[in-house]
Amino acid sequence: MTAGPAAVSDIVRMLLPSMSRSLAEQFNVFRVMHHGTHEKQLSNVFAWLLEPDASHELGDTFQKIVLEHVNAGLNSEWLLPASGYRVAQEVATPGDDGLPSPLGDDIADIVLSRTDGAVVIENFGTSDGHGHSYARYLALGTSGERPAAVVLLCQRRETQLLRDGWENAVVLSYGEVLSDLQAHVNRTPAWRRRHPDQDFFIRQMLEHFVEGPAAVNTEDTISFLTTMCETGESARYGHRPRDLASQEFADLVAEHARRQLEDSRKLLADVKGALRTYARAVLMEQVNARIGEGTIEQVVTRFVGKWEWCVELQRADASPTIFLEFGPTAVVEQERVPNPLDQPDYSKLFITHASLEGDGVKSIIQTEVSLAEILAGLSPEDLRLLDAVLAAAAES
């Protein structure tokens, strides 16, 4: 598809706000150095912040911030001391016999310890134990019969990934602790005047790891994706080869628009992956517990091109499949459905289903669940998507 001059003018006008922000936000020391692409790198930075005598000269401020969040997340009447911990990295957890594990066994990323308390931290991109033993992490913390907490420090919460004991861990996001640190720094102008380099470093860290590694934040990328849908350019996401589609678009609105297209395509893929995981781990069980006929048998993602941004809920008893759709695929369905929505919000998730006769889409429902919320990780206690799927099942 090639847009005419008027259409190109509209696209540029609508995309200008997010483009201007992306140009202003290009520089970040972490992106330039590719730092934090491995958990060990980022663990080094968090350990530096946790060390009271380190060169940040914030004392035990970050320890207190982390412990405040840890204590708030403990399901217990006792609280851990607020500070005064020694900081260690790469600590071997004890084996089943209580002795140190052989080389190659579980290694805790960061350990905060004192005689009367400990915090054992696993740092990972998502809230996932990813094969580590929760029991061994806890045994490391409680050695010497002291109270302890096991913590999952992560960029994104995905509650459905917590299993094998890790559901008992305290989950802390980078955003929670770094935002509190930034708030403290903002309230301490004297420290900022004396430590401009450290102040800059913390701000860069907050921007990069809280908003994620994309060139712009999630909200701006979703805004870009929504504009692509609204201006009739969403078909580009289904074009093959992808590089050619991206280059054609870049020729229209300049090089920074090409990067935005690629960023928003990656966002679509991330949404699809997160939605598929949630549907398999949480939604399927929730739906099947509430309906007797037409239960969900499997969750499938099999389409490409303009149908790619879709998660299928395939059902039993010859019941029509329910589709969770977003972005460009929602645009296509909006054009096919007999009663289209008046003002669809393409930053949200949509639900469609075929008629019993199988002759096309019967209806399209816009949910209240946003793409940003899917990326952040939906909680099993959030029933909005469940309610919308049940409504679609009842209608079908």
C-alpha cells in the first residue's frame, strides 16, 4: 500500500508528538554501552546502590527503600531490620544436606545479611524463578535460624510464572524501588548539587530500566501503533518482506519513522507473547471453571500477516473459537464485522468470535484491558478479561 500526499501529511501530523519525543530521548548511557543486557550487569548496579559505603554517597538510603518494600510484602507479623546489612553477590546456596552446593548449582544474585535477618535476591527480567530452587534460596537466608525473605527483583511482573515455591517470594519491580530512590533524590537538592554525576546516572537508570530498552516509553509506542491503525497504515505490519515494508514507510516520513515502526512491531510481538502466556496459565483455567459447555481446549497462535496479532481460544462441543485480537488484526476485524464499533481504541484488546454457521465474524467487543497492562503483566485477580471472554462465550 502506498499512501498519497494527503495521507502522508496526515500520518506525519498525527505521529509528530511521539516522533519528537523519541528524538529528544535517544541518548541514554545504558543504551550506548549496551549495559544491563545481562542480569549480572544490572545486579552489579543494584548491589552498588545497596552498599552503604559506595561512591553514590547516599548511605543506606537504598537499603531502607528495598527493605520497606520487602517488609510490606511479607505475609508475617515479624519485620526484617530496615538497614545495616552486608552486601554480597554471587553467593552459592546450600544443598539438600545444608552444606554449600557444588560449583554450578544455584547462585543467588545478591544477598543482604546481618546476624538477625537476611534478604536473598534473584534478579531477572520477569518475575520468574527460571529454574532456580526457592527452597535453597530460603535456606541460605535462614541459615543460623535468622528470619529471612526471598525476593524476585524484576523489570516486569508476570504473576502466572510464579511456581515451584516462588509464589512465596516477595516480588519487587525495578520501577517501584528506583522510583522511590528518584523521589528521595528529588527531595535532597543539596545531595544533587554535590553529586551531579551520580544524580545523572540514577536518572539514566530510571529512564532505561523502568521504561524498558525501547527508544521511547511504552505509552509513546502504543500511541504510535494506534495512529498507524487510525490512518490506514496498519496493513504494513502484515507486509512481507518486513524490511521492505519498513523501508517504504521510512521513505515517506524519514528515518526516525522507520525505527518507530520496528519498535511498535516488537511491541506487538511482546504483547502477543505475554497474552499467550497469560491465556494458557491463567485465563483458560478461569474460564473453564465457570462454564459447563464450550470449555477452552487449547490456546493457539498460528496466524501470520494481517491476522498475526491474535490469540485463539479453541473450544470444545463445536463451540465457536473466541479470538483475542489487537492492533492491525483488530483493524481488519473492525472492517469485517456487521456492526463495527463507533470509535475503537486500538490501545486496547478486542474480542471477536464467529457465528455458529461459520460465515464470518459475528461481533467485536472492545475490552477495558490495555496493551500496556498486558505488557506489564495481568494479575490473576484482575477479572476484566475473564468477564469479557465469558460474555463472548454466552453470546456465541
